[in-house]
Amino acid sequence: MHRFSKRNYYSMKIVYTIGDLQSHLAVCRAQGNRVGLVPTMGALHEGHASLVRRCAAENEKTVVSVFVNPTQFNDPTDLEKYPRTPEADNSLLERCGATLVFAPSVAEMYPEPDKRQFSYAPLDTVMEGKYRPGHFNGVCQIVSKLFDAVQPDRAYFGEKDFQQLAVIREMVRRMHYPIEIVGCPIVREPDGLAMSSRNARLSAEERQNALKISQTLFESLTFAPSHTVAETRRFVEDAIAGAPGLRLEYFELVDGDTLQPIADWQCTSHAVGCITVFCGAVRLIDNITYKKP
Ligand code: PAF
């Protein structure tokens, strides 16, 4: 476990246990404050910062959880290699207006194995659900535990994890959580690459190669209006196949609400392209909206 240093933060508290978290929240609630939650796995970047800033602007108290959740990793190497930068995370969180950081240990969140099964087919069986079996079950396990512990009024998630956002919205609907789920736009590097904690694992050459992912998605936006769905899919697949150092896992054009593949542009008012690409050993995801509802 990565404990933060003993450095004091002026206005931000760091707690490690659900008991301490709830003691602080009880005081916040007694003062009539609304509480927003930003769940993260740390290795924070500007994308997370945008969620925290928005949360701080919309709620009196902003809780940020920092926890690398083992149950959502289907690949042990990915879990082991997931970047961990607690000191830098804390500085960023304080600058962005977080009031409480919850950084539990694995034993705190999983005192015994979580046997719960969350199944929201077909939302969680396509795309990431197909290629990362068990991933969304792990996401729902940890997010539901965080919701139960924090009981936020609002919770903030990035649209880069487009499918995750849809699955969490469905979990909230089915479990009747009285929580408003706020989806926040993808934040990109100046050259267009979607920000991701995994970008830190790219070599300089891989970082250059990875740029082709967002470039291709943006080019496909221009291509799509005069071409069919199948042609647009092929345009993206061919561009990635021809790019050095990239291996396409999938590119799907889906209805943005059901996440089911679309056959033509007319069958939906919300069309989204979701892509996953291996850049060397690093798995990167991104998405682009062709039609907004
Ligand atoms: O998106 C993430 O960083 C994680 O999946 C989340 C929502 C914090 C759950 O571990």
C-alpha cells in the first residue's frame, strides 16, 4: 500500500479507513454541506483535475478516493505496472480544491473477498466487457462500496471510459442509489492524445505512435458524413493497422445509450466510436461522438 507522507495539507484531509471517512463526513453533513465524490485509481493527470475542479465548483465538499482496485484488473501485470504517484496526486488534489482524500488499503476495502456479481448485459458484455472479462464486475464492486461508504450527492466520472460510465449509470438506476452521476468530457494533451494514467508507461517513441489513435478518430469525423458505418469502421481499422507500433483490439461504432453496434447512421441519434489499441504493451482507450442526441 502507498501511504501518503506525513506532510500537512492546508485545507485537505487524508483518511485511510472507512471509519475516519465517515466521521469527517458526518461533520460535513451536520453543517448542511452537499458532498461530491470523484473515484480515482491515482496517478492523477489533468483529466482527473477537471473532474475534481468541477466537483468542487458544484458541491461544498469534494471527496476523492485514490485506490487501485485489484478486482477490476483481469491482467495481473497490468495491476502490478499501474502507475502509483501518491505525493504528486496529493499536491494536485489540494490545488484542485479537494477537501477529503480517501486512500484505503486493499484490506480496508476487501476485508473478505467480494462475491457479489453485477451483470448489466448487454451493456457490460460488449467491447471492454468482451476483452476484459470480469472488469466491470470489479468496477461495480468498488464503486458500490465507495457509494455506500461516502453516500455522495453527486459522483463524477470521465467520458473517456465511455462504457464504464454507461455501466455505472445502469448500476445506479437498478440499485436505486440517490446519486447524480455526472459525466465529464475527455481531456486531451495539446496534440490530441486522450489523457490517461497509462500514458506514463509509454516510451518516447510509443508516445509518438499513440498520437495516431486520436488523429484517426478526428479524421474519421470528417470521413463519416459522406460514408457508411461499415466504410467508417474500415477507415479507422485500416489507419491503425498501417500505423507503426499500434495493434488494434477493437473499434466499434455503437449507439451511445445501448452500446450496441449500429448498422447505419439513421438507426440512432447518438453514435459513438469506441477504440482500444495496444501501443507496445500499453493498452489505450479513446472514443469519439459522431452524432449527439
Ligand atoms: O475509472 C477509474 O479510474 C476506475 O475504474 C474507478 C472508477 C476509480 C474504479 O476503480
